[in-house]
Amino acid sequence: MKKIFPLAICLIVAMACKKNRTCHCTQTKTGTSTTHGTVNEVFLGIPVALADTSFSTPINDIQVYDRSINKATKSAASNNCISYSEPYKETTLTSVPASSFNLSVEVTNEGTVTYDCKLK
């Protein structure tokens, strides 16, 4: 019993010490990418539609990274290394206006991002 008490104190002190810790995360992005493109010719100042098309492709993007948490206890580091999911929607519009034609492409990425994080 006399040896267990000092050993328990040493273990508690070691667990409570602040040191650099690493959070290992896997980010998974799933959803749909929709592309819509149009081409208009400008004829006598009036735009005339030449092409109008849309298509969709699935998104499945996985990224793995490590985050460094400096001088933190294990409890504080585990509170900052969490797993969660959230929806996302990203829209990019590219337009090329010219005197004889107009080209525009709109890409919309929509889905869910999942962060799966574990403390190393």
C-alpha cells in the first residue's frame, strides 16, 4: 500500500502535465458537383443563346492531416480534437464577357463534410 500511493501520485502528475500533443484528422467531403455553362452571341446588341448545358458529378474527396496542439493537458487536447459533420455549399462563377459573345460557367459543390479526429 505504501508503494501504490506514490506511484498513483506520479501517474496523476504525468497525466496532468502540459506537453505538445497531436490530433490526427480525416476529412471526408461527399456530395454533388453541378456545372452549368452558357454561351450567348451578341448580335446587333441582342444576346442570342448558342449553347446551354448542365451536368452533375459525384464528389468523394478524402484528406488526412495532423494538427499540433502545443503545451496542453490530455483533457484540454481531447476537448479540442473532436469529430463532427457539417453541410457545405460552394459556388464558383466564371464569366467571360466580350463584344461578340458571352461565356459563363457556374460550378456548385454541395454535400457534407465529415471530420473524424483522434488524439495521438
